[in-house]
Amino acid sequence: MSLRPPQNLSGGVPWPPGVPLLPLILLDGGLWAAPCPPAPPQNVLGGVSWPPRVPQTPPTTLWGASPSQAILCAPDPHIPITGGLQAAPCPPDPHIPPHSPPNPWMCTPTPKFGGPRPGPQARVLAYLERLEAQGRESARKQEEEEQQEQKLAELKAKVQELRAWRDKLRAKLELQQKGLLEKDSFKMDAEHPSAWAVLEWKIQILRDLLQLFYLTGINGKLTRRGVCFCITTAFEGTYLQSYYLDVLTRPEVRIQCHSVPIFIPLEQIARKHLQTDMRRFLVVLFDHLNAYDGRRYQVDQLQEHFSGRLEGTLQRNSLCNLVVFRYNVSGDSGSFLFSAKLFYSDLCCSLPTEAIVSCMPNAPAELAEMAAAHSEMFRRLALHKAFASFSKAEETQDQAPINPPGSPQ
């Protein structure tokens, strides 16, 4: 051990004379310490002298990270300072205001509340409190997760219940449409009908209206500037062709574009009904188009199925309101040629208003009656159906038995 007088490593104060020298002590971590002299110590960092009449704490040990950074310490180990070092209470400094913040590089004053530094039991209690808080937080999160899972399960059960109810309603509706449900199950009080019955009644009305519009061949779709109508023609249950009409409603009602044939009097019909009655305009236009397609359809069917009976070329105009043709008729004495001319003065009708049928000058007298019968049939039946009737009558006449003269009737 060295007996040389140590010096204050921070303040540089020499060892006072007459103080016995003490050996240096090697502390834990490679630090050195020695008893300090009983003279008034210096403030390690501030360099302020110990004030008079203040009892001094006898310093005993020196603590620090290294001998060059050591500071004076006292036996009281409960006063912390910066860096984890221990020191005795510092004397009051007359140069520092009473309520100024403490200097972290000087001795830390004793807390106002006093008391020793928390011991091991206090630290254990603090640690237990932290564990308890963490446990409560974990329990709360777990409870929230359980509540969410329970709510999700309830929602899934509700979805399954609604799906089952939907399937039941679908099955009931299918049975009702097929007429398999008993009539008594649908009887209800006329004064207080149920909401479900009222809804079914409204749906049925809409279906009937849609079917009615579809059968009439007129339907429309709203556009940004008006309405686009589609008119579908038909003859005896056969749909023929569709025509489109784009009508603008702003600033005034007018036809922008259409696919109606040029020989249909569209402008005349629009001038008469478009501004005053849209429904009447559509009905009249539909009658013209439907009659035109019906007349054309009859002529096409005649040429397709009875071309063998026609003689020469069938003549017709673009509107098909005048049709002229010749055809062969079989009689008892042979085949004769008839000439037919059909007039359609009513453009909204698919049957001729006048039918003229004539035979050749050299034909027998009984053929005049046959020509008159053909003329009446052309006015009552469609053109191709009239020819089908002629053919059927001729086949029946050919199959009738012929009795020889003098045989019993």
C-alpha cells in the first residue's frame, strides 16, 4: 500500500498538515478510495467552500468510475447523484437561489419528504404491481376477443336463419305458381289483407302488364333526352320484325331517328297524334306496321309453299296493298287457270278489302261459281291458308268414289 497523501482529484486541494496518512483501499471494479481529511470539504464541481457553523459529515470513502473522476462521498448511502454515485448531503449554498432547479452535476439535496431510499421489498412490490397491471390488460383484451367471437357466432346463426327463411319463401312461391298449394291456404280477410298478400298482388299485376305490353309488341326504354320505342310485329302467333323509334321529349316532342319503312305514312301519323296523344300515335303506327308485315308474310308463304300452283310471276307493290297472280285449279274435265287481284284499301288490315277472281273465257260454266267462292275465301282467310283449303278440297274430290251409270245409288 502507498502512504503518500492523496489529493482531491476534482478540486485539486492538498492534504492538510498534521493529518495522519491512511493507506489507499482498492474497491470493486478497480477503483481506489481513501479516507478524506476532516477539513471542510470543497464542493466537488462548483468549488464552493463549506459554510461556517454547518455540521460537517465526516467523509470516509471515495467513489467514481476511475480515480481521476472520483468525488467526495459520505457515509450516508441514500442520497443519489448523477451517474449512480452516492454522496453526503451538501451544505446550503448562499450563491444558489432557494427555489432554483438543482444542478445535476452537484450534490443532490435531500428530498423534502425525507425518508430512506426504497429497499428491496418496495422494488418487489412495484414489480408485482406492474405484473398485476399487465394481467388486467391481458384479461381485458381476452374478454374483448371472446365478446367479438360470440357476436360473430350470433351473426352467423342469424345469417343461417335468414337463408333458411329465404329458401322456404322460394319454395312456397314456386308451389304457388304451379298451383300445388291448396286454395284455402290463400284465403284471407278482404278488409285486412296481410302485407305479403298485398305484395304478391302487386307483383302479379306488374307481370300481367309486362305480358300485355310484350303481346302488344310495344315497349320502351328511357334515354337521357327522351324515349326509345321498339315495335315488334306479328301475324297469327308468329313474330316477324322489330322497328325502332327514338323520340325526344325536350324541348319539344319530336322523332329524332327511326327504322320505319319509307312507304309507311309516319310523318302524317306523327303530325296528327304525336304532340297530343303519344299512346294513340304508337297504336296507329303499330297497326300500320303490323298490317304491312302481315300482308308481306302471306305473300312469302304463298310463294314458298304453293309455288307449284302459281302460273307466272306474282306481282306486288312495295306496300303489299295490291297483289296480282294467276294459279291453276283442277276440275272434273281438267286443269284451268284462274286470275286473282287483291286490293287492300285499309292499310291497317292484313286481309284484302276486295278480291277479284276470274277464269279464262273458254272455261266451263261451273267454274264461275268456283271463282266466286275463291273470291269470298280470299277476303276471309289469309292468302296461304286459302290455298291450303283449295288443295284440301281438291284432294277430297279426287278420293270420292265414282259410280258407273245404271248402278244403284
